[in-house]
Amino acid sequence: MELNPADIKVFLNHIYEFKKGVRRMVLYTTNKKYEAFAVKRLEKQHIKFIVQPVDDERINLFFGCDECIDAIRLLVDRPLNRLTPEEDFILGAMLGYDICMQCKRYCDRKARHLAS
């Protein structure tokens, strides 16, 4: 299997930031061909994770502190584009996304949801 160095660098940087406390949880979307490498690396470093299929070629890999991953197991039980506006907001906040942007995203999604 051929690994793309840029994709691997991004993944390894996410691990570095998690271990340094910059992030408490990470969502890494990648090609399925990197799954075995990523899982092996996370297991070796004793980092809790969840793999969620996106489609035939990609996966979402959530990893981070135990509490966050436990919450993700309860929250993300379907594709991310099918989350409610509230679930999407919580996920974005957990991932450390800008809270003002998350509030705007929530309001926009909620308005679309109510209009349908």
C-alpha cells in the first residue's frame, strides 16, 4: 500500500496536537486505505478512537480523550450530514471549532430545518 506523505503528516500532526493538549478530540476524514495505519498508530499510543465509514472510499476517524470518545459513541450514530442542528452544534463545540461560527451554523441549520 502506498501512503501519501501529506495525508500522513496531517494525521500525525493531529496526534501531536492531541498529546500536547492543544486538542481534546480530533475528527480526521481520510481515505480507507489509511485506516490500518491510523488504527495501529492510535492503538500503539493508547489513544481512544472510533472509525465511522463515510462512503465506499472514505472514513471519519474520531480520536481523543476517553470522555469525548464516549460521548461521540452516543451522539454520532449515523452519517454526520444527518445529525440534528443541536447534535451538529455539540459536535462542532467538542471539536473546538469557533463558537461564534458554530452558533451561526446552528441558527442557519435550525432555520432550514424548521422551514422544511
